[in-house]
Amino acid sequence: MKIVKTIDEVRRQVKEWKSQGLSVGLVPTMGYLHEGHASLIDASHRDNDRTVVSDFVNPMQFGPTEDLESYPRDIERDAALVEEHGGDIIFNPEPSEMYHEGFSSFVDMDVLTKELCGLSRPVHFRGVCTVVSKLFNIVQPDRAYFGKKDAQQLAVIRHMVDDLNMDIEIIGCPIVREEDGLAKSSRNTYLNAEERKAALVLSQAINIGIGMVRNGENDCAAITDAMKRHISAEPLAKIDYVKIVDLATMQQIPVIDRPALCAIAVYIGSTRLIDNFFTEDI
């Protein structure tokens, strides 16, 4: 396993692999890897002959008041995890390698990016679509792997690939959780002990929603109201959103009568965390 810093290095290696008839998987990440990322690398290693893991904190998807500078980074730690789980290359470029001076081309999307995280993070998905498009062009993978925790991102990437006729299979992988239920996230490291305990309201609210759907409830307001009541009882929690949306369009729906996503975003102190469930998985 090796770490490469330049686009030319990645392209040379992938070209060599493909000349040998080998398949290539890509796991795009922003680094500070945890067991959730490891599950994506495991899936790619299982499905492909070679795996590239990108490790790049993408400045384009952070707003001016967000945590770009403080976002955790540890390439040595990441390298050990990637090697342990069968990755072959880490692509760890500098921002100047990905966005040269005078860079002015972007990939943007309408509709799917206007709800949920797109409301409170208006520049986020343009940054995601642009960097992922660049990674797809650089690596030319057969398959790319994304976690279902970032459900809106997964839907956006799938839609982009379809719209732009990219010849890449997008694989969504299940949420990986801590033993107490909290969804794995690099931002969990921001939480102090009291906040870490309070953060359990997210997974608890998700379980409330899942239970209601399993018991036959399909009224979205009834489900989300119950989830909001539980979250609001935690003094350290501030709700950004609790919504149920059409899985294909990310638009809110009144009743669950089609494949749907229940997604939540909650501030625990100053840390914004997300969680969700897909009705098709219940």
C-alpha cells in the first residue's frame, strides 16, 4: 500500500492495473478514517482487484463558517487502516493539486440538493459533485463506494452519474454504528463526554421512527413529530431538520407510499451530526 500525492501518479498506476485486466474500486473519503470507512474499503476489496482510497478534505464543500480548518486529519493513522483492510493506494493530494490557480469549472445539481442538508449548507453539494466528478475522471474506477449515513450525498452522486452517463457502478453501504448506537462519524471526535452521551438522541430518535413504520404508521408528520419530541427533550440538542422525503427526489412527502428516506440533522453543542433510515431497509 502506498500514498500518492499527484494526479499523474494515480493515473499511471490505474493505467498499469487496467492494462493487466484488473478491476478498480474507489472509496472517496475526507480522511480521519473510522470503522465506517473501513467497511467501504472492505466492500471494494471484496468486489475489485485493486482499491484506491482518496483522502482529501475538500475545501469546496465547506461554507465560510464551517469547520474546514479544524476538520480532523491524520494520514499516518489513515494509512494503517487502509492497509489493514486491503486498500492498495491512498490518493492524498494538496488542495492546489485538485484546484489549480484559476480553477473555475463546477458540477452543480438542482432539485435533489435543495432539501435537507442543502438548505443549511448551500454550497456543500456543488463542492461534493465537483470533487467526486474530478475523482471519477482521475481514477476511472469500475465501482465507487459511499456510506448510507450520508444518504442525500449518495442520492446526489447516483443522480449525477446517471445524468452525465458516467460508466461507474455506485455502491451504497450500510451505516456502521458504535456499540451504543451512535453512527460513526469523524465529527464525533468534537464531542466532549457530556455531548457524546447527549448525541445518543439521534440514534434513539431513528429507532423510534423505525418502530413506528414497522408497526404500520405511514403518516410522515406523526413519525417526525414523535422523533422531534424525543430529541427536543435533550437540553444539548438543537434540531436542524427531521424530515421524510421521497428517496428519488429528496422532496418531502405527506405519507410513506413509496421508497422513502427519514433523515435527521441535529446540533449537539456546536457539532452537527446526521443519521437516517431508509424505509426499504425496514
